[in-house]
Amino acid sequence: METIAVIFGGRSAEHDISIITALSSIIKPLELTKKYRIEPVYIDKNGRWYSDQRLKDIELYTSGNIIDLINKLTPVSLQFDSGLTIVKSSGLAGRKQHIKIDLVFPSMHGTYGEDGSLMGLLDMAGVPYVGCGQAASSLAMNKLTAKQLAEDNGIAVSRYVFTTKLTLEREPARVIKEIKEKLKYPLFIKPTHLGSSIGISRAINDQELVNGLEVAAHYDDQVLIEEEVKNLVEVTLPIIGNDQPIPALLEQPLTKPEDFFDFDAKYLNGGKKGKGSPKGAQGYSQIPANIDQELYKKAEETALKLYKIFGLSGISRVDMLIDQKSKTVYFNEINPLPGGLYAHNWSKAGISNVELVSKLISYAKERFNGRQDLTTSFTTNYLRQF
């Protein structure tokens, strides 16, 4: 029986979302397959790694008892020797338990995970893993480079300006002046590298712009400012696969621009102004999107094109903005690890949670095996000259 490590938590603003994705959308359906031994690997907010079967219990986290448990556990160590091995202390005369990992299923949203950091580590270890590779993950998680890459490939993006935390601290007046010269209100201010809508705000005047910049710079060293798309319909498309990507259903968040799809609307019960449902994103969207077939097809084709341009693999979600009047589809951003794997959408598309995680494991193995044929060493006489 293969051993799959599900890695979640981490030193990220999206720590809590990562836990829910791991326990509900990955571990539970993986166990239902009865094909794998699941090794939960939890990284706390200080960056310490733990592995224990009790970490699969959601009540540990909702009750706050996770702190008590990890205080009793010894952090694991990792061995990278022709793969990945988790080394646990047994507490008996210094004995250690070695658990060889056959495949990793990352559930690490945001910084140090979804941004490619974890993927680089796993590539070096030589272990297959679910999802996008290091380069694709890094590109997708940087909203600025993502917009630039899309723009370079002829895909429309909304008007934007970017700045850095350091520039904001040194020359705030110049930054505000540049933004107002190049863009028109309303504006969206975003941390460049974060997901889950954390740190994003909407501004309709100078004071809100200043506040939004301060919030975004609190979370990131780079800030993106975008002009709002007019006649807006926001849509998102989950996609799975490697060289032959498969789209789910185009999904339409049911929000107004002024009540944009923020963190509360996505994840918290009641959502913005208490009008939501306890189902998170599922209760805030329409599947499939309520737009005409021509626009639906155009958005789907745009998302699939972006999937290939970015070199995405396994699973991702492409977010787009549509101006219904001009029929323009704008690229917004890519999420290389959608929260909850967007299982609610795949379910409506006819793929159950169990089928989804099984497919993702197959894609991971396919990608890993394909990379094994590549030459990664080169023999030279370079050292002999010294």
C-alpha cells in the first residue's frame, strides 16, 4: 500500500484554509479509496513539522486543542535520500520510526507552499507530488508577473500599477500621484503574492486608496493596484490535467463589485453583512455561470490557453473578469491550489471527491515519470583545469 503525505498548515496567512482543504477535501476522500496509507504532516505557524494520525481530527483545530497536542509531540525530521522519508521519535530509548513517502499531496496555500517553495524542495527530494511544479506555481502566485505573462501572450488584463512596500514607505505621495495619473476609481489594491482574497480592498477615493495600500503592504513587499472592470461579471474555472487539461464548469460568484468576493464571502459563515450561507464559496456562486454561450466558450478557451501558457499541471483555477458590454474577457489571476480543490464545482461537473483526488494522484505520477526521462547531469572536463 502506497504512503501519501498530506502536508498542510505552514507559515502563511492562509494557514487555516490549508487545514480545511487538507482534512475535508484531501484526506477524507483519499481514505475512502482504501488504496493508500495517509500520513498527515502539519506545519505549525512557527514552521515546525509534526506527523501524527491524530492530526487528521478537525476538532483539534476548531477547539484549539492543537496547541496542547503539538506541545506533547516531537517535531519530525526529514531525510532526502532518493526520495522523502519522515523520521519520527518513538520516545523509547531514542528509537526512531522511518516512514518512506511514495507521493506528496500538498495542501499548502500561499507563502512557502503554493508559491513553489514546497515544490522546489520536493523536486530536489525526487518525490512525486500533486499539482503544479515550482516554476508554474511561482509564476501563478505572483499576480504581477502573471498579468505581464498573460499580456505578453495577447490576453487582455485590466489597467494596473504596481509598487513596493519600501517605495510606499519612502515616497507615499509620489506613489499616490502616479496611481491617480494612470488609473481611475474604483480601484482594487492587492498583495501581489497572497491568495484567498487576504489583504485585498476596494477604493473609491484617496483615503480608501491610502488605507488599502497600507493593508496590502502589511502582508506583502509588493502591491498591485488595478482599475475596476466595467459592466463586470466575475467568473472562475477550475481545471485539472497535464498536457490535456480538462475544465470543470465556469463558475460565477454572486457579488456586486462593491461587495467583492473577499475572504469572509469565500470562507466564513454568514459572509459579508451576514447574508451568506454556511457553505462558503458554494453558497455564493452560480454553476454554471449565467452568461451567453459565446462568452462562456470564450472564457473557457481563455482559461485553457492560460493553463498551457503558464505550464500548469495537476490542478489550478483561473479567475477572469468579463465586461458584458464590450464582450471582453480579462485575465485576473491563477490559483495553483484552489481552496477545497473546488470540489463543489467538480461534483456538479460529474466528478466526485474520491474521483478527483484519484485523478490528481494519477496526474502527479504521470508528470513525475515524464520528468525522469530528462537528463539532469552533464559530464565535462571543466574541473581538470584547476
